[in-house]
Amino acid sequence: MSGLLKSLLAEARASGDWQRLVEAVPYARHLGVEAELVEGELLLRLPFKEPLVGNPSLQALHGGVLGGFLETAAILTLLWRLDSPVIPKTITNTVDYLRSARGLDLQASGEVTRLGRRVASVAVACWSKERQKPLASARLHFLVGGAKAP
Amino acid sequence: MSGSPLPPQSGSGPEAFHAVMRAVFGGVVPYVQLLGITVEDYEDRTLLMRLPYDGSLVGDPDSGVLHGGAVTTLIDSACGLGVIAALEKPRPVATLDLRIDYLKPAEAGRDLFCRSDCYRIAQQVAFARATAFHLGEEETPVAAALGSFMLADLPSSENGA
């Protein structure tokens, strides 16, 4: 259980500023993820960077970048929606790649579709300009019980 | 690149793999290079890749455990590039879907390996499975995955449908 993340999480919940928590996670910083509450919704952004490309002839982002961005968005959505100080542990992540993300800045947002005592499920999608045309979506299940679960 | 002769698919070893990647991408994949992912072994539709542990890929700064996104990247690379190398006429592919089961946490400070197996190549789609593990612990993997991949049209084909 993480002391640093725990205190930043409490701060983010109190202040509505989620960027500091994001910047405390090395991987989120590596991708360049930005987080902001917009009109009552937690919105994540991923500005395009050339080194994140997986197919150089299309300038398309690597599938792992999309998957990692969606997983980051799902975890943050869960932390934002829950009261618990427990950092969720990913059980499964199923990503659908719908359109190639060519040289584009991305946005993502998620929805908690099920919240049980031990498991939470999140659906998350990312898009560039039109939210109605997602580039990728994912469904994830998380362990949210005590540190010793299951 | 479109007209250059491709190495025989029966080739094995990292060199044969790299020759295929040069033919398909004209070099390296930027994000694979950024993470320092390397090819350890390649033979008969099976690809073994290594992701060096790096602090910048950590998900929990207190435990030092890699973020799931780093594991996803290693697995997607091994499956996608493994499919490309397994094709009779190698060409780019696009991941259609990828499901990853996290079986146990990766250990802080240790490199992660991934062995992918392209077990079915159809006309337009190929299927791959993979496990990610620490060296010497392939029987108790960190993650298991299944993916499907769309095959791009060959440069010589008439249209992109």
C-alpha cells in the first residue's frame, strides 16, 4: 500500500486537482498523461509524441501506449469515483482497437460499470476530436478489496 | 521497401527477425526502441522479447512494480511483431483486440520477458497468444494474453477496402 499515492489521492479528492497525483506515477509521466476535471467529469489527455509511435509508416501510436493510457484512465476514474484509499489492482484488461491513432492528441474518460465489495469494473474509451468516434476502448476488472484480497 | 526481396519465413534467430522488420518498417519501431525492448529469440512463429526494467515505467512509486501499460506494450509488441515475422509475405499488422490477464505482480527491478506464439494465420486476420514472465519462471507467468491482428494489404494489392 502506497503512502505517497495515498496522501496525493486524498489531496486530489479534496481539491479536484488530479494532475499532481498523475505526476507522482512514473509511467503516467512517461506517457505524458494530463488529468483535469471538466464539467463534473474526469478527463485524461495524451498529447501526441513521436517516440510513442508503433507503426512509423502510419505515424500510429503503439498499441501498448493506447492500452496503457486506457488502463491509466480506468484506474484514475476508479480512484475519482471511490472513497476507498485502496489503490486498485488490475485483474484483466481487454482492449478493442477501433481506429488507428495517427499523429493525434488523445482524450479519454471512463465509467465504473460495476462496483462490488471486492471487484470493480470500468469501461473506458479514448478519442481524438470526436467523442462519438472512439479510437480505442477497453473493459477492465480490478481488485478493490483490502490489500490481502482475494 | 515494397519491391525488395523478403527473407525466407523459415529463417530463425534475432537476425532473421530484424531483417523482416527492416523490410516491413524500413528500420525500427520508435516506441519499441524507446523502451529498449529487444528480441532474444525467434523461431517458427514464436518470438521471445525482453523489456529491461526501468524506473520510468513504474506504476506504484512505493513498490517499484511496473505499470500494466508497460506489460501491455511488451505483450502487444511480441504478438504484433511476431505475427508480422510469421507471415509468408511479411507486412504491417494492426492490433484488433488484446486481452491481458494479470496473474501476479511483476517484481520490482527485474526485466520482463514475453514469449508470443502466432498460432493461426487466416486470410485477413492472425491470432496470437503470449505470456510475460521473469527469466527462469516461465511456468509461473506475470501475465497471459490473447490477441487478434488485422493484416494490412500488401503494397502490390489493388485497393485498401
